[in-house]
Amino acid sequence: MTAEVKQSIRVECNGVTVRLHEGDPPFLLGREVTCGIVLNSRRVGPHHLRVVWDEAGWLVEDAGSSTGTFLNGHPVQRMRVVALTEVRLGDPTDGPIAQFEPGTRNAPDTRSAPTPVVASKGSHSAPLPPPGASDHQEPFGSHRRSPQHASLNDEAAFGVYDLTVETAGVRRLDRVSFVLRRGEMLGLLGGSGAGKSTLLKAITGSGPASGGLVLFEGRDLYRDFRHVRDRIGYVPQDDILHASLSVRATLTFGSMLRLPNATDIERDERVQEVASELGLVDRLDAKINQLSGGQRKRVNVALELLARPPLLILDEPTSGLDPANERSLMQLLRRLADDGRMVIVVTHSTESLHVCDQVLFLARGGSPAYLGSPLALAAEFRVSTLVDAFGFVDSHPNPMELRARFDKRHGSIQPPAITPSPDTPARPPWHRHMALESQRVGIDFWILLRRAIAIAGGDRRNMVLLGAQGPVIALLMLVVFGSNRLEPSSGASSGATSVLLALVLSVIFIGTSSSVREIVKERPSFLREQAVGVSTAAYLASKWVMLSTLVVVHSMVILSFALLRQGGPRDGFLMLGWPSEVALGVILAGIGAVALGLLISALVTTTDKAMTMLPIALFVQLLLAGVIVPIGTLGIQQLSWLVGARWGLDAAGSTVDLWSLRGCSATGVPGLATPPCSTLWTHEVGNLLIALVMLTILCLGALLATYRALQAHDPAVVLAARDAS
């Protein structure tokens, strides 16, 4: 076979370098996952730029994008590339940069498709070798391969190399390695305790490995997580859906959060595309709680596909599905892989395992026992069925023996060269970067607030119950407390303390009870959105603003009825009068209670635990409010500083001179009075200001603690802490 000089061109964009050769089919850059280089930017069209070879040489042309292609700041429709050339896509100043450099090579007359170089610029490392299949196995990854993606088969787009996880001295995952190419589907198998969930956490960044390497499109996943986080789709075992929203609303809000730079038209188009791809068009207007289990799984997958991720990871998506829905879902995942995506699925479905290109079987202790075609799995362990293979691996008395056989068969998989990080060496700590430098907070806040309101409005029964709390409490107080309890001339036995304490505690109850389940009930959804970059601060602020507004409305209703017949002092400290001062203290106590409820919700792991904590939190508020027991003694006084009911009562008490109304008198012990009283109940403006400031501090402190508790789950923060250590 003679050799001849053939023309080539190096294409570099978004950290990916691809070398094309004369005679190759047209090469595309754009947002669609089927493009040779995928760019996740609103400035880039689905198929934005095309690179082709014709008789005159290399031609780069705009493929009909709506945002244009720019050379030296000027729009260009097509150009002939004869030397190193650099263009911007979508924007002449800050659009993604694509670089083209023509060259030559000696090559045989016939050749295969182009070879992408997933390495640093100028590197020409060889493709990864297959991980040593046994004699009866098919070559690695060759069981099913889409012809239209053959150009990407020479290099692994996703690779795991000697991944090891140890916690508390126990090895959960033991040197796991595998590689995936575009268009491949990997089934992850293993019994309980085999490390499947540990592996998924390690390759998605939420539970970083102790050792080893994860490469995604040539980049170190842990090092460059913030650059690739939106290119990895992950469907956890629990639904990431809100039951009261429709499918359309779910996907629309999801597109707003996952495609923040897209236009409304582009988002609507993408929602329709995904719904059509997953067979959900006829169910777009149905609520999530009206869908079958299989349909809900499809909506979960649809959410992840909105951002066109080339890698899709699913944790037991067929769990709880009947055989027909199970088969349908696995076939859907197969089609997604055939469209050019990489799919990793944890499954126990032996009936549909054949749709996978390869399977990775983990034994106890997270040690790999098998990697290869599902068709050869049973024969590898000398059993007759896949079910028997599960039993053989899961009950094997010596997992290390299986590991030894695995190592002998596959050897070691060496990682390729790593693409340099686009970050500068000096980066701010992640907690500071996200809190101070994020540009998504404002945008995400309004999206999340609108969604929170839509979720609440979609559950009408719950809305009725929430809306009835304030009026019911107000009517009870109107009936029970009689009249003129706050009149200065009513005497020490007037019951003013009961009125004010009931006001404060009722609003605190509404604030805490309405928020104590708000985060924990949608934890899977929040964690997933946080992982793709949704602002934690925006999420928390949207919850607090919505629930605080509810508390303010309830507070005004309760105050209006409760104070209607109670009289009061002739004047207050402010020009608005004493009722507004009492309202200010009570409302601040209520919105502080919202923050307290959100903190509890962020710390617990189930709604049952949240509801268990609710009465404890309310009892502490009652006990340390300063009425039942004296709060002037050492220890109790300091604890009472952390209780919103104490400061809410102090604010209201200072306004109506509760010290006199309750008949308080000083004792010989500093800080104590009889009956149990607070010196801040005297009618002085300084006492009111102290109480209001403390209520504000408690609210902000609870919000900050909640933010830190939520942020601790962000993979970006976890990975930054790992790098720092």
C-alpha cells in the first residue's frame, strides 16, 4: 500500500482538540450533542460551525446560526483556512473561541474516521487500549456502537482510573477502572454494599474518591468540576420532581435553571424537543402526581437532558417499575446512547441487560469482578443465567479471588494526558467564590421564587390549610381573651402577659411549622440543582421570602383581631403608634421562626425527623420566653438570648409597659424580678431597639447557618475542601 501526503487540520475549542483529515465527513461545532465538539452556550447555535474539505482545501463556514461567526471582530459567513486562524462563535468579544490550523500528514490511501485528541495542546498520545477481554468476550465496548459516532471511538470521552474510596479506615471502593466512548452504555451491577452508590458519588463529585482519577473529555473532573458540572446528567434513585407541578411547568422551570443564558424561545423549543424525544408530549399538561412510575422516570430523565449533557448517569431508574415499564425505560436509555451520549445505569434488570454495551460488576467491598459484554457475563462465571451470575458474585466467599481473576484478564488501564485547567493557579476559596462572585444569585432567586409559589399554588388543599391558620387563631384569641387586657389602668391581674405571649407564640408556630419541612421534603431535587450550579443562596432566599410573606400576612390578621378589644397605652415610641410597634416585634419573631424552621429542615434527613423536632423547638420558645421560669440566672439567661420568643415578648412588652401591667418588682438579685419578669419590659425606647436588633441577629444567624449547612453538600465545595486538605 503506497503512502501519499494528505491534508489535515487541527480544530481546537472549549478545551477539546480534534484533528481532521482530507476526505473526512463534515465536522460540526455547536450545542447539539451530536456535534463533534459540543459547546454549552446560549451564544452558540445547535449546529453553529461546519468544517469541510473540498478540492480547494479546508473551508470553515457558518452553518446557519442566528448569532453569527466573527473573524477579527467582523461577521464572516465562510472562509478558506490556509494558516492558523481564530474565530469567535456568537459574539465578537466574548463568544467561545475556535482555532483552526491546517497541516499535512503521510497516510495510507484508505483510512478510518478522524481521531480526536483529548490531551493538552500539542500532545499526540495514543488511544486507550481495551481493558483485556477474555477469549469468549467481544472487544471492549464493541457490543453496540452507533455508526454516526464512529469518529469518537478512538478515544475515551469519560474514564475512571484506579478509583478508590476509603471512609473511617474502611475501603468502600477498590481500584475501579473503566472507560466510555460516545454512544456507549454501561450497566453497573452489584449486590448491597458492593459500592455502586459510592462509585456514582465519586464520579459525580458529591463523594470524592480517596485516590484515583476521573477524566471527562480530557479534563480532571475534580479539578475542573465547575467547568463540566452542567455536562453531566445525573438521575438519582429518588424523584427530583415536585408533585404539584405539571410536566410542562417542571421542564420549563428546569430549563430556566439549567439553561440560564438561553432565550425564552430557545427554552420552549428545548422543552418540546426533550418531551418529544422521551414520549412525553401527550402528558405535558398532566401533573406529576398523575403520572405512572415509568412516566415519572422519563420526566426525571427529561430534566437532565435539557442541558444536552453528553454523559447521563442513572441510579436504579427501573426500581419499582413493572416489567413492561422496565423494558421500555431501558430501551429508551439505549436510544439515548445511540444518539451519541454516554450512559451509565445502575440496574438489577437482568431481562434488559443485553441493551448495554458493557457491564461492570462489583463484588463486596467495591472490588470489580467483571467488565465486558453482558452476553459473556454468565459464561465468565461458568453459570447458566445472569441471575445465577448475580448469586455467584454476591455470595462468593473470597472477593479477592474474583479481583485477582479480573486483574489477570484486564491488566491496568493507563489514563491519557490531562487537558490543562482553564483556571488561573490562584483561585478564591469556593465558599467565598460562590457567595460573593456568583452572577446567578439574582436570576436564580426569581426563578426559584416563582417555582416555589407555583408549587404551593398547585397543592390547593395544603394552601387552604395554610391560609386558615391565621384567621382561626385570630378568632380564638378574640373570643378567649376578653377585652381591655392592655389598658394601663387595668391592674396587675389584667392578663396582658397572656395576650402578648399568645401573640408571639402563635406567629412563631406558624413560621416554624410552615418551614420545617420545606427543604428536607425536596432534598433530592435541591441537591441535584445545586450540583449543576444553581445558587444555594438564591434557593434559600426564595424559600425564606415566600414563607416570610405568608407569616407577615398571618401576623397582620392575628394582630388585628387579637388587639381589637384590648385597649393599650395612649402613645408609643414611634409616630405610627403603639400597635405598629407591637406588630413589628411580633412579625420579626415570626420571620425569625421561618429561618429557624429552615435551619432544622436543612439539618435533618427526613420529614419525620423534622416534625419530631418541631414540638421540641416550640417548647423551648415557650419555656425560655421569660414568663414561666425566670431567665435572669446564669446559664438560663444565655440560652434565652437564642430564643426568638423572648425577644419578641420583650419588644411588645416594652411598648405596652408590661413591667407595670404584670406587677413586676425588683429583687435584691441583679437581673431577677418577681413574678418572672424581664427588665426590658419597662416602657423605654432603648428596650424596644435592643429587642428588635436581637430578633434581626437571630434571623440572620439562622439563615447563615442554614446556608452553610446547605452549601456543605455542594460538590464544588466538597472538592475544594478536598484539594485544600
